[in-house]
Amino acid sequence: MTSRDPEIHIRVATLGDLPTVVRLIAALVDELGPPAVADRVRPLLSQDLAPALSSPLVRIFLAEYHGTAIGLSRGDILTTDPVFRLRPDHRCGYVDQMYVDAAFRDRGIGYDLLRCCEDWFRQEGITHALLHAAPKAIRFYVRRGYRSNREMFKRL
């Protein structure tokens, strides 16, 4: 897959990429914090991500700079989301995780990774995508056409 940056190559991750995917998601978890949550989540990443890399309902895209993975996006096809249950096609795309190493941000790589998820959703006949954005990422998604739509969250 192409990136606007000719030095960046984007490809679909495989099960053999599990250590790389875990490393990138761990960096995302560390960045989002808090440290106590990151410390609890990090050891669970391999067992969470291995089935995802084998699932036909999940696609993880890796952005590589000269062969080194510097970012990823994860798209999931949800088949039971309550928001879409009354539509003729009750499936929707869910952008589950997005991460670009800080040294490579502001080069359009995040946009390219997001576009990979959206293109895959379209190929699968999906007409809607949703995501949950970290507060500091909201502007990024709004600039790409995403908008807030009623969802609220409360920790119980």
C-alpha cells in the first residue's frame, strides 16, 4: 500500500509480526497512560493481539520506514454493534487502535494508516466507521471527516 511519503511502506501485519505489533501497541498504551493501567495492560497484549492477527474480522496495518515498523492502525468489523442493529447491514467498521512513533508524526502517516482501515471497510461492503478517540486525537479525526455522535462514557 502506498503512503504519501515515498520512504514509508504500509502493509498488512501477519501473525509473524506479533512482537512488532505488541511493541507498537505497548508504546501507545504507555503514551495514553496512566502508568498503573499501562503496567496492567502491557503483559496482556500478546494474548489479545495474536487472535486478532488471525481473524478475518480484524486487519492490522503496519507503516514501515526502511523496514522498521513506526506505526500501525487496526480495523475491526463489528457485527453486533447496537447502533447499527436495525439497519439492513448491521455491520460497521471500528478503528480500534492508531499509533505513529512521535519522531514520524506530522508527515501524513496517521492519515495513510486510517485510510487503509477505511479502504478495507469499503472493500468489505461496510458503509459506516466509528472509533473512540483519545482527547488529544480528536482534531486529527475531525479533520478526516469523523464527528461526535451521542456516545458517552462513564467508569463504573
